[in-house]
Amino acid sequence: MATATPWNTPATAPRSLTLGEHTVTWLPDGHVQLDPRRWLPETTAADWEGENAALLDPEGYLTASIGALLIEYRGRAMLVDAGFGPHDIPAEHTHPTLGVLVGGRLPTALESAGVKAADIELIAFSHLHDDHFGWAFRPGAGADSPFSSAVFAASADEWANWPPPRTGSPRIRGIADGEEIFPGVTAWATPGHTAGHTAYVLNAGGHRLIAFGDVFHTPAQLARPDWRVAMDALPNHGVATRRALLAELVRPRTLAFANHFSDVVFGRIAAESGTPVWQPWEENYQ
């Protein structure tokens, strides 16, 4: 039976770090179980033995945390993604690649960070899947959101197939690759999981923090970016994007925010051995 560790246990408490004048805080909302062999269908049973076995929960699933990244700067605040929302779905009612899918904690996490939902001026979505926009809105839900004051931003490709918001909805903003959307935060087109998937890069305090959304779902992919993901809309683009992202993550003074990496969501890539390895950023756990 697997031992509970930060690598296979959902995040339950906010984590923060300071980069210059910016403070970034992980706000947990819930988690989803990913079936490793179905999510990554090119893997074998042997791939989930040895070191990778530690990534599996007692039921044999990868535990993928769900939440949002709060970015604060000089009294202003934005989010990257918005969790899943107040839902608890058992495994038998989710997708065949998934186990349980649970949300609901984001408002409490935001409150603990001393920020009100009404203070959020912008929510930038990595992509428009329900575990990333849940507390913001659902298709056709319009203004039924605690973030009714926020502008909702995503790439034009993400908005292209989105149902038109009804009257009274928050403003919708399309963003371009390389555009600065908030002081120090730029968008980076990272297609694969969806056609318009976007990562967000914060340059602050002499560091670069890359919030890469669903480019990677588990640390096991770092050593094997060529593994295709069953739920990627563009699997070949996903492989190319993972390789391009890895080349950036190994650069000096580069940190990453990995929304789905259990309770080790902040980290960096250590590649001294020649194999990329996720190294949690310990400052967050003090």
C-alpha cells in the first residue's frame, strides 16, 4: 500500500512565496484522481514501479490537485485559473480516465490569504476545462460567480468555441502570445492539452515563475515528455510543448507552478543527473 506523502496527497493548505514586490499563493480547491495507464496510455505497468510508484495513491491513481494561483502586486490581485467549484463527483460518474473529482475549498483558501473575491481584477485561464474555471463560471452561467468584478481572460482559440455569455456576464478578454496581462505577467502559448492552452510567466525579484497549467500533469512526465496524454486535444503538439517547456524550466533562476502536482506545486527542475527531476521549492513549506 502506498504511503501518504506530499507527492501523492492532495494539497489542502495555501502555499506562498515572495518574488520581489510580488506575492504568489497557491489556493487549493480540491483534487482529481487520474488513472495513470489510461491518462498516459503509452505507459506500461513497469513505468509505475520503482520511483514512480511513490506518485500513486493507495488506490493506484495519480492525485492531481486542483486550485488557483493568486498573484498580488502593490495592492492589486489576479488569479491564474479558478478551481473546480463546489462539486463532489464519485469515480463512477466521472470520465473513464478519472477517479473521484472534488472541489469546494477555494473561497476559504482565498479568505485565508486576506483577499476578497471582489478584489480580484483578472482571472487568466490556462484553458477552459471545468477544473480550471469552476468558481468563475460555467458555459451559459453568466454572472453566477463570486468573481463578478473580474475580467476573464484566455487565448482567442480558447474563447472560439465558448458559449456566448448571457447579459450581465463579466467582461471577456482575448489575450495574445507574449502579451503582458498584469504587471510582470505575460502569456505564453502552449498548445496541446487544448488548442489555445496558455501558460503564464511572472518575472519578478530576479526570478522567473512559469505557471504551466496542464502541460504536465505529473512529475513522471518530466523524464518522458514524449508520452502522449489521452485527454490532450492535440497530442503531438502536447509533446512538442512539453519539450519546449522543459528547455525553459532548466534555465537559471526559473521556478514553476504545477497546478496538478499533488502537494508539491511550487518547484524547479533539477537536471544534474541528465534526467529532469521535480525539486519542490522548500520556501513554501516554512
